[in-house]
Amino acid sequence: MKMINWAIVGVLILLPFYVINRTDTETQRRMMISELRYDAALDTAVDDAAQALLINVDQRQEARYESAKRVRVNKEEAIDSFYRTLYMNFGIAEDTIAQGVLNRYIPAVIVIGYDGFWVYAEEEFANAAGETEIRPVWGPKKPYAYADTLGNSVSFTLDDYVTAYEAGSRTWREGFRSEIQITTAIPLLRDAEVFEQVRRSTIVNAIQNELAFRINRHNQYASRYGISYTFTLPTISDEEWNNTVNDVGVMAFVQGIPMGRKTYNNYALGGSRVLKKPVIIGAVKEGKKVYYRSACAFPYPVEETFASEKEASQKGYMPLPCSNDP
């Protein structure tokens, strides 16, 4: 067989593989673009919702508590802002049918308050006409509650302000832990380090448990709409969970949106007072790798940026303090 014939045979054999590979590459590119667009839409919606938490709320009512974190929240304004921004960024601001479809992939939105949290999720109930209806509603406020083996109970907040019941004396204590620790027999309130660990874990566990319950309930409702995707509790890093107990804010979850051969799953967290963490700059100073916050004005050549100081340290950068650091 002549060389030209072998070449033709080779082309005929390899052409289908080339076409398939090119098609797969284009599909993956489109999926990546869609994923980035969805990420941006969700992040923006949550940030707008977090900002809206403080709209039309009189914070002077909380001044007596002497806590910067104790702020009143407007969860109705926040949820309206969340969906309004989400619909706009998905390009369905005027399409109520598409909005209803998108809503099926949002198992829960959580508003994190100073002394408790609320979940906005679908519930089944009988309306005024006696008909069964399923639609998202606010659940009751869930406190950050803890009880020890001695019968003492503590209601935590986003700082060290507590409301505690002392079982031994059958009395209530209220105030900052540092102020009431010498007047109470509750062991937890007398150890600052253990108190902080238990406070954070209690808040995180309360939110996780409620979220797991809501997602399981959402699976029951989703199956009625013909959605075969199984919603699950998302894997969230310890660092992200710790961010939820630092300030009032909003968490939203989107799961199962069909995207080619995969599904879109993501969550977003926004704080009402500090929406974005400062960017950490990795630079070179006199041949040494250093990092500093973006608010610092240093002239050193920028090598890379990081989301946290921990991430910069892991890459071998050393901290460089500046006058703007607290």
C-alpha cells in the first residue's frame, strides 16, 4: 500500500477521536464559564442580602448591651434582596417560571443573628383555602443553646455575652462571661479558652443539624417536582464555619443545577458588617518572602495574593506588620 493510502487510513482512524476530544474540550470550557458565572451570581446575592440585614433597623435599641456584634437584623429585607439579585444575575428577573425552577435548587437560606439563627426553606401547610401548599417560609428562631452534665444551661451569642441557668442555685445569670465568671458556679463560664471552644462548636453544630434536617425535608419536596438529584449537607471547611460565628450574616446553598454532565453545587457566606476579608499580599523584601494586608502601603514587588494569612504562611511567606494592623 502506498504511503498516501496509509496516511488516509490514519486520518480516518484518528479523525473521530479528534472530533470527540475537541467536543469534550469545548463542553468543559462552557461548563467552567457557567460555573464561574453561577459562583459570581451567588456570591453577589449573598453579599447584597447581608448588607440588607441592617436596612430600616433601629440599632439604638441594642446600645445597652455594649456589644458591637449585637445588631438587630431585617431578615425579610435580606431574603428579598437575595432573590432579587440572584434572579437578575441569572437573567430571569422578569421570568417567574424560570424563577420557580431555580428556587427548587435552593434548599435553604440561613440568617445568622447575634443570639440565634433563622432558616428560610420550603414547608408544606394548608393555606386559607384549605389547599395543600409548599413554599419557602421562615422557620422559628433557633438559639445557640448548650447544656452540661450538671444541669446547667447556657445560651451563647456571637461574642461572650451569655444567658445562663445555674442548676445548683436555681438562678439565672446574664452578662459577659468575663464579668459574671466570679459569681457563678458553672464550670464552663470560669474557663475562657474552653468557653470559646464550646461556644463556637455549639453554634456550628446547631446550624449544621438544622441545615441537615432542612435538606432532608427538601429532598422529599423535590421528588414531587421530578428532581432526581439528592441534596446533601455540603462539605464546608472549619475556617468557613468559624467565619459564621464571627458576625451576623447570611448563608445560602445552591445544589443540583444541571450543567452538562455534572451538576452545580455551591454555598456562599456574607457578613453584614465585614463582607470581604482583606486580601493578603505575598511579596519579596530584600530577597525574603513576606506577606501583608492589602491595606498596607508597601512598595515591594507583589508575587501572589492569598485569601488568608494561614495560606500565605503555608507558602513560606513571613508576616510583615504595618501601621494599619490592629
